[in-house]
Amino acid sequence: MSGPKHSCGVVGFALNSNITPHIFKALRVIQHRGQESAGISFFNGESIETVKGSGLVHEVFNTETLMSMTGKSGIGHVRYSTTGSKANLNSQPITVETLHGQMALAHNGDITNADELRNAYLKKGWAFLTDSDSEIILRLLSKDPSCFQDPVKAIKNVVSVIDGAYSLTIMIGDRVFGVRDPYGFRPLCVGKLPEGYFIASESAAVDILQGEFVCDVAPGEIVEISADSMKITPARTCNSKAHCMFEWVYFARPDSVLDGKETYQVRRNIGAILAKECPVDADVVVPVPDSGRAHGLGFAEASGISYEEGFMKNRYADRTFILPDQRQREAGVSLKLNPIRSTIEGRRLVIVDDSIVRGTTLRRLVQMLRRAGAKEVHVRIGCPPIISPCYYGVDMKSREQFVATNRSVEEIAELITADSLGYISIDGLVKALGMPEKDLCLACVSGKYPTSIPGEAHRFQSRLDTGV
């Protein structure tokens, strides 16, 4: 509820039948990853057509629009902007026409050296149509002379130039590719239908399309899909991985399995460990819907405190984070959630949420519960304090926006008007994920980054000033 905003979601299809119904459904499954705009690029038998616009998937693509879209290969995108403005021109997929043919690209993540690359190519006389880092990837790909003769070679050449986080679906003519960065920041998987293969950001899309899960795209891999087969080009090198822990804490659907770890079970693990690390004497555990539910259930099971729903969510008011200013977003909280008085009145509550970024939403929720008659309100958070910006595709860009900056846990509790506050530890989070710490990106809670970021500490260096 009060967590950071998602970046984007991508899909790609290659079938022996019309992709449109499938790609539309897949985008709706991953709608939670981006709610600003949606788009589909498809090969109509002669050329790539792209339909995109602002809004949710079902708002951009009505029945009439879908009926006019026919093709056997295509890619799709849902967007929440993290790099580049919210202008329609930054909606994806982005398409270009070259001397040898057309290409389209959909991107989840952020390219950390995008400004450097953009400035270098502007000096060479290049013109850019958007301020999105995704366009840079497509421009680099389109200028590679081997792109249409040997697309995998061209993609490898581009990957050697860009840094940062990227899960991509790419169309080169009628061919469909999936690419995951060498660290595996953002998820990507392959599914199979009777009609062919497809790529998606999350495995929930495979389940809901009643497909067969084939594999996760491993960090650094390039996969090409067709109606009849899939071909994987292995990663060039074996780096330490950097899976974004927020995918499990907050971003992904609970029913998705990312790199072998089911999101729902990880969240229950987080709640259980949080209960042991930050115990509290209370009457009832109340989750903040929706992402706090599994955390809250794990907390209740481990603590022995009963679990009850304490908020009614208005599912028709779930886009307040897109409102233009913070005051409007805060006011929108009361439209989203309303306390259930029978759960709350006269009781000591443990409110369990996934994370705290600014703290403004959680403060309003605590005060809402007090007005509904809560005797005590204790807050427990399934993510360590956020102290550092994300450069990899999460909308957390400056230290000034974080409530944990230069504040103790006690000071944050006072600010959000809670009786107490507890966060899971970094060690506890790693244990809940069940993955080696070296394979996770924990930069926003540790201040140590898996790639080289100017002015920031690398996770394997001991001192920032010496770079060692």
C-alpha cells in the first residue's frame, strides 16, 4: 500500500495463431507492474504496427481496437515511469524503421549509463524522439549493421555497452527475443501454449493463460521464441547476481514464482521472521492491503496473535499514486481504505505493511485507526529501512524523500504517530528469501550497489573514498 512504485512489465509472443487475445490477457495479468500506459507491437504479415496509449490495459485496448489487430508475433508493455517523463511519447513499445526493416522494444528497468550514452551520441549528431532510456537501447540496436542478419550478435553488442537493469522483449521484423541483464535485476520467464511460446515478466501470466512454465530467463541470457521452438543463447560471463529483493517484498504478484521462489511464501517467511525479531504484545494483527496480507499472515502465525482484516479496500480507487502532487495522493488514501470498526475498536493492533518510503501514507493510516477507536497501534514492516536511492527501475530517486534518512526507528515511530515501530533486519530478509546475499540487490537498504554508480559504494568495496 505505502510501498514504492513499480517500473514496468513486458511480454512477447510467437504463435501459429493470432496473438492479440493472449497478449491482451497477459498484459492485464501484469497490470500491477505499471498503470500509466500500455502498448502492443505486432507483425501484421508485412510490417510492425504499434498501438499504445495512456491508461490501463483495458482502457487502451477496447474490443473494436483488438478486433483490428491481427498478427502471429508481437510484444507488449505496461509502464510506470522511472526514467523519462510521463508523456505519451515515452509509452512503449518503442518502434523504429531502419534501412533493413522495423524493430520494436519493450523495457523493464533503468539503464544507469543512459545519460552518458545519450550525451555522447547527441554530440555525434543523433536525434532522440523521447527522453526515455529505452530509446537508447533501440537506437544502439538499430545502428548495428548485423542486426537483421544476426540479431543475437547485435543484441550482444548492445549489451556490452549498456549498464544497469533491463528485462527486454524485442521484435526484429517478425522475430521475437527476450533479454535479461547479467545481474538479473528484473524477472523474466518463458511459457508455452499449444500455439507456441511466449515471454513474460512474471510466471502468473503463464498460469492464467493456462500455459506450461518452461524456465526463467537466466541473468545474461538471450532467448528467441517462435511458434515451434525456443533457442537460448547463454550468458557470456558468470557474474554475481543482483535480483531485486523488492520483487518479492512488494512488486510481484503473490502467485508468481520468480527465480524459483514463490512470492507468497517469501512474504509469509518475512512476516514470521519479523514477528520473532520485533515481538509485540497486542490483540490482533491487521495487514495493510494488498501487499501486506501475506506478511501479516506470517506474523500472526509466528506470534500466535489472531489475524483479522482491518481495512476495507475500494478497488475502484487504486490509481492515486498517479495523481500529480503529494497532497492529492495522501487525500486519496481515505478513498482507498476504510477501517473495519469491529476489528479495531478498543483493541491493540499490529499493523503489518511491506515497506515505508516517505511515511506519509502510513501516518494517515495510523491516525485513521485511532479515530476508529484503536487502543494502541504498533507498526511492523517487512523491509529494512530504505536509506539509499534506486538506480535500477524503482521510483525511489533521492535520499531526501526517505523517512528513514537521518532518523532513528523511534523518531520514525513518533512521526507516523505509532506506539511502536519495528523493521525486519537485512539478515532476516535474506533468510526469508532463501537466497545468498551476494545474489541479491539490497542497495536501497544497505547503501551498497551491485554495479558501479558514481558517488555510491559498491557492495564489494570497503571504503567509498578509496574505491577499494
